[in-house]
Amino acid sequence: MICMMKEEKAVLPYFELIRTILGCCFEVMKEIGPGFQERIHKNALLIAMKQNVLEFKTEEQSTEKPIPF
């Protein structure tokens, strides 16, 4: 038998950030829908993230060197 204890609200790290990012993703999918090339969705997501004042780096802006195979 499982003992039901008082439900405690867990505070997840970066909850608001994750919520904002997912909101941007859903906004893009609602606005343009499926069926476009990946770069179209990527650009739309970048625009949505800028509108929500999120700071980020794109793959092109990254200074990390790729791992050689």
C-alpha cells in the first residue's frame, strides 16, 4: 500500500526558462505548422526566442571546434 503524503511542490531548476523555450516552440508550430524544411523552423524559432528576449548562440556563432571523427 502506498502512503499518500502531503504533496510538496518541487521547484525545478530553470523552470521558467524551459517554460519560455517550450512556449516559443509551440508558438512556431502553431504559426507555421509542419512540413517545412528544418532551416525554416529554426529561423522561426530564433525569431520567437528573440521576441521573448532570450539570449542564445546559434551554431554559426559558436566558437567551439567540432569533434573530428
